[in-house]
Amino acid sequence: MDNGNGLAVAVVGATGAVGNEMVRLLEKTTLPINSIKLLASERSAGSTMTFKGRAVTVEAATPPSFDGVDLALFSAGGAVSKRLAPEAVRRGAIVIDNTSAFRMDPDVPLVVPEVNVEALRDHRGIIANPNCSTIQMVAVLEPLRKAFGLKRVIVSTYQAVSGAGQSAIEELLEETRRALNGEPPEPKLLPVKKEKNHYSIAFNAIPQIDVFQENLFTFEEIKMMNETKKIMGDETISVAATCVRLPIVTGHAESVYIETEETLPDVETIRNILREAPGVTVEDDPSRQLYPMPIRAAGKKDVFVGRLRKDPDVAFGLHMWIVSDNLLKGAAWNSVQIAESLYQMGLVQKK
Ligand code: 25A
Ligand code: L14
């Protein structure tokens, strides 16, 4: 599809849970798009998706797919990014990668636009989109860090299945149907496809997201710990995470405890700081039972925060509850925001 001036954009993994959201957001972006290429695996080649009301044929992603592409958004898993992102860059495209493949590479900016948009200026072709749980947490913590300093973060997550892709959504729904029909579950994918054991996510809570590391944390936990420091540009912040999968389709929730450098003011003053923060909505009124929840956050671009409480025993301690749509701010929306920022900063041009 080609209709005049503007950028040639490609989406890799367009048929997936995140890729589909990317395509929907690119229909409404402020970015001038001249042409769009929808790429996926051989499995989807030949199928059609719509873009701005027109049918677009999905193509298999290969290195020549990126000839003439200015900007490529990747969300087809780490292996695909490792193989094809360098090929896209070699052909002159800027890549915004939604997998963990390049995030901790010192030459690759890891960007949440509300926190560290200036890091985009150092890019060498690839820009990494952080992990979904990390993005929503740092969006809320950055304004608090600016106001009070940040020494320590302890987070427990309550994560939706859509983070693990379209097939994980199908697994949750199928297991739920079977359970309601009195049939035994047949888990094949969660917690991690390539592991030996699979457990039912329906009516369960699984304290494993991604594979275990030598230090007994899982890789999802390690991603949150390392990426938070890189995005905030401060290796001295202590971060520890426990990541748990729940039977929710979309919307990650997090219980977050922080310790600040400076003494904290009253909770209403803290709420007011967060009310000013870009991309953050405060939902915090116990008198009306108002607090963030995945069912309300799903489909929205913002990060929602509530249940703010000062620790009763630790003078510098603050507790909160952070919820966001993991497919939007956690993935597709953050990637499209990066694309819009690149364009506004003059860092991407039509070839
Ligand atoms: O490899 P990783 O890093 O472990 O990532 C595993 C999964 O996590 C998701 C993504 O799931 C990925 O498969 N993911 C990756 N990064 C993510 C992130 N940052 C992330 N999720 C959240 N945040 P997904 O299934 O939603 O999306 C996968 C997309 O990638 C395309 N793809 C796969 N292999 C490819 C490829 N594209 C190019 N080259 C390749 N080699 C994939 O396209 C999809 O767009 P597709 O054509 O394979 O699938 C379209 C439909 O097919 C269904 N399906 C998936 N697996 C199977 C299947 N059908 C039959 N058999 C299967 N084995 C899906 O339901 C999908 O709708
Ligand atoms: O690192 O399984 O961006 O929910 C985040 C979601 C990896 C998979 C990432 C999941 C992905 C994870």
C-alpha cells in the first residue's frame, strides 16, 4: 500500500497479540505513513489484515522485506529479532524492537518516552522497547524519583496471559471452558513453552514467568531489575521483583514498595505529583472504593496508580498499586510513542 508522502513502515509479527495492537495504533498515529508492510511467519503469509479500511496482505518476513523500509516495529519474539533486526538496519531502516533481544546492549537505547526520551539521540539503528511490567512501573516511579530520590524498589506482579502471546490467551480460555465442563486441563504452553512441566493457568497463580536464572530469580524478574536501572540511568537503585501469572487476559497489576532518599510528604501531596505526571492517571479514593484494576485499564493507553500508603514503620517507605494494559503501554503503544518521538526529534526521515 502506497499513498504519497511520508514514511514506509513495517510491522514484524503483525498477526500476534502485540503486533495487531501496533497496526491499530498506527492507523491513528500522528506519524505520516506512506506505506505499510505487515510481516509475520510463513504460517500467516497470504492472509489479510486491514489498515485504515483497506485490505493488506500479510507477507513472510525475510531480509529483502526491509528494502525501502524507513521504520520497522518488531514483535515476533527474540529469535526473530536477533535474526532480522540487523538485516533491517543494514537496509537503512530504524528498528523499534519489542523483545528482550537487545535491551541490555550498551549501544541500544531502552526507552520509555515519559522517562528518558533523550536516549533516542544515541541510537545506532535499533531501539529497544522495555519489558511490559518494567514500563508501567517506571512511568510511575520516575516522577517520585525526581521529587524524593529513589533508593530501593520491591515489586510483586500479577500478570495477564496476553504477555505470552495469542496462544497463551487461547490456552487460558480453553482451560477455563474445560474446567467448567468438569474436564481435566491439558496445559501445553504456560508457564514457559520450552520447559518440561506445564501447569493450568485457569483458577491458578503461577510464580514463574520466563526461565529460571542461576540466582533463583526468573528472567522476567531479572528483566525488571536490570531494565529499571538502565532506563532511570542509575545503577545504585536496589530493585527486586517477584513475577506471578494470573488468569487475566489483559492488564498487568503490580504491588510496588519503594524507599526514597528524602522524607515523604502526606499522601495527597504525593497523589498531586502523580496527577501531573505524563501518561499516568491516579485512581486513588478509598472512600469511593476507587483503585486501578485490569478490567478497567484494558484498552486504555495510560498507566493507573492507586492504593498509595506510607509505610507505618519505615519513614521513607511508600506502597502503591500500579495497573496498565500490557499490550498497549506495555508494548504496542510505547513502541508507537517511540516512533512518534523519533519523528518529532528529526531522527527518522523518509529515504
Ligand atoms: O520467542 P519468544 O521471545 O519467547 O516469544 C514468544 C511469543 O511471545 C510473544 C509472541 O506471541 C511470541 O510468539 N511476544 C514476543 N515479544 C513480545 C513482547 N514484547 C511478545 N508478547 C508480548 N510482548 P504472539 O503469538 O502473540 O505473536 C507472534 C507474532 O510473531 C510472528 N512470528 C512468529 N514466528 C515468526 C514470526 N514472524 C516472522 N518470522 C517468524 N519466524 C507471528 O506470526 C505473530 O505475528 P505467525 O504467522 O506465526 O502467527 C500468527 C497466528 O498464528 C497463531 N499461532 C502461533 N503459534 C502457532 C500458531 N498457530 C499454529 N501453530 C502454532 N505453533 C497465533 O495465534 C497467531 O495469531
Ligand atoms: O520481555 O510471558 O517483553 O508475559 C514480556 C511478557 C516476555 C514474555 C518481554 C510474558 C515479554 C512476557
